[in-house]
Amino acid sequence: MTAMPPPETIRTTSHRVACDGSGQVSAALGHPRVYYQIDDEVGFVDCGYCDRRFVLEGGPADAPAAPEGS
């Protein structure tokens, strides 16, 4: 069984992030606002509600995007 990629990845320069599930939907249709702390050793954190991934820019999980068509 292979792991599915997160539904959305957001690159950030902040170690502390908030998620309310909004973005493509209004905040009223999202989820309660939750706050997360990105660990320097991991470099990312996933939202427990919507699986949105927050990646720390320059951290170990920050990889360049794959070129289109590959």
C-alpha cells in the first residue's frame, strides 16, 4: 500500500502555523482553527482535520517541485 500525497502543501517561513480548512472553500465550511508547531528536524506538519501539509521553507522536507510533464 502506498501513501497518498497530502491534498494541499503550503510552504511557510514560520515555525508556527494555523489551519482552519479554508482556502478553496470559505472558512465557514472549513474546520475549527488549530495551531501547529513545525519541528526543525522534520520540517513539516500535517493538519489533523484536512491533511493540509505545512512545509518549512529551507527545512529538511522542503524539496523543489517536480517539473511538469515528468
